[in-house]
Amino acid sequence: MTNKNTKILLYGINGFIGKNLVAQLIKSKFDVYAISSSKNIEISIKDLKFFKKLKILKIADLNSYIFDFAILNSSPNNKEKNSKIFNESYKLYEKILRKLNKKITLVYLSSGIVCFENKLNKSNYLYRSYKKRMENMIKNFSFKNKNDYKILRIYSSFGPYMPLQKYALGYLILSILKNDKLSLKSDGKFYRDFVFVNDLIKIIKSEIKINRSLVLDIRSKKYFFKNL
């Protein structure tokens, strides 16, 4: 099967990972479709030509298509404190899965937060519980239909479209661009393990060529990027 004949559905294209996914998958000549609740997505001029090739679908239209893969990236913000938001997202995923063709490989972008002990604040606890619940949904759907699944636990990523002011790494990048001095302090107990977003996409593209189910922790020290 060539990339051109491989139909991929994306759910979650508004964030910086989603926008990069659209550009890189279409650049690789995959046949890309998407579900999006937003009509206005801010895109750079250089990526506009790729987004023009993106086919936006409504959930009600999904059962009219046969997809090879669904890359599921949409999720509430990890700082969200309202459990209702997480439950609504979970139910929407249930609705989407019911509409998908059975012979499909699900690729779910989870979070490394599921690996941490339960010693986090309320919002992180809700996000962590949601991600674990979603992983189980993906597995159950795949077991039921005897399909492969790919659960990719992302610790942190960076790249184009990243809101720089929201992250310590973003401030570091801004300081380099502006030639400013920046002081960062840490207690040494925790650090962000960042992966460049295009390396993340290379992992996704390499995995969808392999017939296997797996849960993969995507951390810079755990993955051999020299093989990408």
C-alpha cells in the first residue's frame, strides 16, 4: 500500500502537534482527512498549501469512509479542573469510534503523565485519569475488532506552532532568538524530557508501517533517533 492510497483520519488538528501532523502527513502524500470543531485554524503561510489538501469531515459522515488509520490527538487541556469537560471528551470519542470502520488501526497520542504516581494536583489528576481511561478505550476497541493499536505516551514535545510563552523551553528559545540572558532555576527533582515534534511524527509514520500493537513511551533517552 502506497502513502497515496493510505487513508488517515486525524482528530485533533488545532494544537501545535496536530498542525504539524497535517503538514507532514500530506507532505508525505498520505490521503488525509480530519475531524475539527473549529473553522478558524491559524496556519503559517508555508503550510497553507498542505491544509488546502486536507479534507474536513463531520462525525456523522465517518461511516461513509474506509480508513486505514485514525490518529487520535484531541484532548482537554492538562490544566483543566472541570471533570465534566473530560467526560464530554470521552463520550465524543465513544461516538467517533462507533462511526469508524472496524478494520482500522488506532494511533492514540497519550501522555507520559500516566506513568507518574498519584501525587499531583487536582487538574493533573483529572488529566492523568482521563488519559488512562482513553488508553483502555483504545485497547478495548482494538481487542474487540482484532485490530492493531499504537498508544504513544508523549512526555513533552516542541516545534513549530508551539506557544513559546507557556513553557520554560519556549522562554529559552525566545531568549536565544532575542539574544537575551535567561536564568532558569530547578530543584533538580524533575525535568521536562522534550522531543522535537517532527521526530515524533517520524515515529508515527514508521509505526504505521509495522503490523503490531504496542504502548510506547516517547522520551528522548528511550528512543534511538539515529534510526529515524
